Amino acid sequence: MRGSPAAGDRGGSAGDRDSEAVAAAALHLSRGEVRETGLNAALIALAAVTAWLAPTW
């Protein structure tokens, strides 16, 4: 369908995804799962870059 979001795309802003990644990282750290925070850190960085570049587009 034209105009429908891609499968798996929940929409939302970069800030929403950033806060979800921070919450996920906090959950992993509270469980002592330090090795699992790498992807969370990458998602936080990606969301920050997206938010930084968004006004220029």
C-alpha cells in the first residue's frame, strides 16, 4: 500500500527512539548485563545524529 509505514516501523520521532534506547540500556545495566548495552549505545548515537541533522534537511 502506498503511504503506509514499512513493516516494523513504529513511527515516532528520533527523541522517542532515543528515550527507548536509554531505557533499554538502563534495564540491561540494572540486570548486570553490561555486554548487551553495545547496541543500545549505537542506537542512542544514531538517534542523536538524526536529531542533530534533522533541522538541516
